[in-house]
Amino acid sequence: MTGIASGGFGRKPSYTLKPQDVPFIKKRIREGDFVNRIAADYDVNPGRISEIKTGRRYGEIPAAP
């Protein structure tokens, strides 16, 4: 068996965003990149990028120049 029903064997966990990633993510958001494309590049759920976009997470970290 494969997939979620079998416990997800063979699947690796997604990346955990770190504070040093955030300025570059915010820069890409500012430049108009789509949230889902940024998320794919970091191997995270688009919701994590959306939280950064809205300031819910890492609101105190500025975007990269």
C-alpha cells in the first residue's frame, strides 16, 4: 500500500521556514510572485507563505532590498 492510508511511508516532511528565509520571501511577494510558486520553491504549504504575506507570521522582519 502507498499514500496516507499506509502512514505516508516514503514521504519526507516539508521544509520548515526559518527567519533568514523570510526577507527573500517578502521580496518575492513584493515583486508579484504567486504565493503557490513561492511555496513550491520552499516545499511548504502555501498557507505558510500567505501568513508571511499578511503579517501573521514574521511581521517584524523586513523584506530584502
